[in-house]
Amino acid sequence: MDSRRKLELARKITINNYNDYIRDIILDKDRPVLKIIFHNEIYLYLRYNDYEEYSYSTIFSPNPDDQIRFDNYDDIWDVETRPHHFHTRGLKKVIDSPMKGEPEHDIPILLTFIIENNKK
């Protein structure tokens, strides 16, 4: 599946299952990026390319370190799920990731993780 179709599928899954938490969802027409803005001002950027790589970046505040990222862009991290890995909040540590780069699998895990870990 190409990057555009993956983003369209991720958008559909998000709208169908998590719409109550979402303020806005924007599928960039020129780049393979889906931007999701939650009601609590958390920003999520989903990126896929046509080389089976992905990145799910969540920004919690304007502080540049106040974010997390799941991705498989680099194969340098010593984790069991390599190349899939998770940059923890503050980006100071990299650990195993449950992600696979497949929207049907990843998006429910990702959105549940964000929602459950950021309840006010």
C-alpha cells in the first residue's frame, strides 16, 4: 500500500473511532503527512513513505523536548523490535515499540496510548 493510501486509511480509522477526542484532522495534499489536533491541544503527525518507513510524532507542548515518536527510519537502536522503536517523552531514551508501520494495527494502539496517558 502506498503512503497516500496508508494516510487515508489512518484518517478513516481516526475519524470512525476517535472523533470525540479530535478537534481537527488535516491530510496534507502535497506531502505524505496527516496532522491530528486533539481537543487538549496535543498534536500528532503521521508520516509514511513509499519505502515502508513511518513516523508517528506526538507534540504535547511548545517545549521542543515535550514529545514522543514511534518510527522505523533509522536502524541504529539496540532494541528487540528493531528497526521499530519508540523515543520516550523528552526524547532521552529509546525502547521497544509495538508498531509495525501498518495503519490497521498501529493507529488504534497509538491513539489509545495518547488518550490514556494524557487524561486531565
